[in-house]
Amino acid sequence: MGKTSSKVKARYNAKAYDEIKVRVYKGEKEKIKLYAQEHGESLNGFVNRAIYETMERCP
């Protein structure tokens, strides 16, 4: 992947997405990532689903 391609992707991501940084204790990221993969999800997809499901249950 060239520099131009990376810049284009970065520009698109900046326009299309907000970012949230989540901190977990050392070693927990891999546990969460493994859990998500075992359930057919990416780490990002799992976190997003967890957020939205919680928001639906607790308006």
C-alpha cells in the first residue's frame, strides 16, 4: 500500500468516523479479542454491539 492510498483512507476515516479510546488492563485486550473472534465478530464489531445493546436495554 502506497502513501497516497494511506492518506486517502485516513482522510475518509476522519470524515466518516468518530473515535473512542477504551483502556483495559494489560492482557484484557487479547481476552476480549479472542472472545469476539470465537463468536464470529471483530473486536471493533463486538465493542460496538455491546455499546448499542446496552443503550437499548437502559435508555
